[in-house]
Amino acid sequence: MPDLGPEPRFITPDMERVRVGRLLFYDPILSGNRNISCATCHHPRFGTSDGVSLSLGEGGTRLGPERHVDPDNIPEERIPRNAPGLWNLGAEEFTVMFHDGRLEADPDHPGGIRTPLGAEMVEGFDSVLSAQSMFPVLSADEMAGHYSENEISQSVRQGFLSRKGGAWDQLTARVHAIPAYAQALETLKMPGEAEGFPLISNLIADFIRHEWRADDSPFDRALRGEGELSPDAARGMALFYGEAGCAECHSGWFQTDHDFHAIAMPQIGPGKAARFEAHARDEGRMRVTGNAEDAFAFRTPSLRNVALTAPYGHDGAYPDLETVIQHHLAPLVALENYSAELAVLPELEGAEDFVVASDPEERELIAEANELKPTILGKSDIDALIAFLAALTDPAERLGVPETVPSGLPVDR
């Protein structure tokens, strides 16, 4: 068995906080139009993701691959990056959030967290896991809604975020207006803990810490000497930690080095251009650091429960494990020959999803940044790697989806 170093340390939350955080996670009350919850794009039915390459947030209806445009509230744009899974984020080693790492623990910044908000950052979040929840609720395409649709979206568009009466205060007031939440927030607030939106986020983080701790897979049991991997999975593990070279980046207990790498991933969707830019590319980590050497680099994802979280890549470019493994084996060939048929995209009229993927000059920029070396493996080797990745699965079914939430709004099931 591989030597993975010291065992991970998990934060174990109070169960009463977990139960309230669960309700908040599934409650659409935190979205501008009261129609989207955290669970809409991070649902256990889809491995805590949503089963599509790029999500439809505001203006979508239903879940996962069945999600489609609401004709009475048409989305302005797809979400530009794939919804990441939430597995094991309660482990202390997870100190960086999002595909580009724009949110990370840093003692030199307010509250010990560096964010794109800078001076607008509110203190009181207990971790980066808690702080990450403040971003989707501020995104017009994710949860806030579009300008003039509701008071939250108006505050976001006008830049009223952390100031008194701004978006976070408005969301907090909504939650406090529901007696069950108001009482719970008063009861569960710990001495010295911040009030307001940070407390709401801290409770959601406690739920995620408990609900999606996944460290009892066949792989874990084999490491503990409590079972054996199947022959195919064992061969896949030997390849993973040996000839295939996967563990050079997918290292440690959770198969991630928590670093950023450019691997020539095909780019689909609207990209991440600033308001003054006119392109559809997503330059990844470079947009955070400003360093040219970080162009098209994205965070190494943990592979725990990876068999449950398709599609794959920062933009969900690949629909299954076989195709994304094949990309890793020959990244530049895969980039040049990428087919739009591989993307799992809910229909959105007018969307220009393949501007970058179909442009030779854009593909060349991505290829020039690639740092992944080609590897030769046969079909049986790929099958063995997939068997090993399946052995990293621990569905971690615990509290599950609540029947109702205190707001009385519909629960995504």
C-alpha cells in the first residue's frame, strides 16, 4: 500500500449546528428570487455536484441533466466553471477554495482569509469553507438574480455588499424573519462568534463538514488492513502510484497536492473575462496571482468519490472517467481533437459555448501553458485505473435531504 503520510485531521462539529446548517443548505431563502439553494448545484443525487458540465443557475428549473431554462426567467449566461464536489472539505488540509484558488487561508489578510473582495471582506467566518458560501449568493447568474429582479440583486449590482443594509444584511434579515431560524441562530451562536451572515455560513460549513466526510472507502479499509481491493483496483492502484504517474499531482490521502497545474484542458462555456475584456477564455490561476506562469492552471481536484462527480475538468469538458484519463495521457492531442459532443450542457438559446475550443489561436495559448507529459497506457490499464478510482468511493450517506425547510419553500430533491 502507498505511504500517504500522516492521517488527515477533521473538524468535528456540534450536531445541533449541523442540523440547522443542513436546513440552510437546502433552503432557497438564501437566493435572491427564493428559487435556488446551495443544493441546486451541489446535490447528493449527483455526488454533491450537479451532473452537467456548466450549470444553469438563476433562470433554470429542475435538477442535474434535467435542468432547463425557465421560459419566464431566461438565464443570462451559464456558470463558467463546473460545480465542484464538497467531499472532505471539513479536513483541516483544505485551505484553498474554487478552481482558481481565489479564496484561501492567509493570516496576513482580514479574518485570516484572502478573497477578491479585499477591504469589503467581512470578518467572522470560521474558515475558508465557511467564507466560500458568500460568493454564490452574490453572483447574479448563480443565486442572486439579475438587476431589478429583487433587492439582493440590486444591492449586488450597486456594490452594496458588506455595508450596513447591503446584500449580506438583507439575506441575514430574511433568515431572521423566520422564527425557527431566529431561535436557532440565537441558541447556537458560540461565545465570541460573529453574528449575521458569517454565522449563517459557519452553520452551513458545519453541515458540510459532517455530511460529506468520505474516508471509509474500500481504499481506506485496505489501508487500515480491514479489507482488500479487487484485483483490478489493486492493479489500478499500482499504476496510479507508479507507471501512470498520477500521484505526482494527485497525492496524499485525498489524492490532491492542493496546487495548480496547466494540463491543456479544453475550454468551453463563457469563460472568465472581466467587464472590460472581450474574450471567452478562462486563464485560471493567473487571474488570481497576475503571474503569466499561472496561465490556464487550475487546482488539482481531490479524487475522493470521483466516480460520482462527472463531468470532469474545471469546465466539465469530459463526461466520464475514461475520456478524462485519455486526456491526461495525451493532453495536446486531446485538446486539438476535442469534440463538442463530449460536453453535457443544458440547452441555452444563444449560448456560444465553443468559441475558445474552436479557435486555433486560443487552443495554441492553452497548449503552450501545458505542463503535463504524455504517457502511454493500454485499454486494460485505463480500465484498471477506473477500477481503482471507483475504490475511492464512500457515498457517506448521513442526514440526507430534508423533507421541508423552515421557509416553507420547495426543497430540491
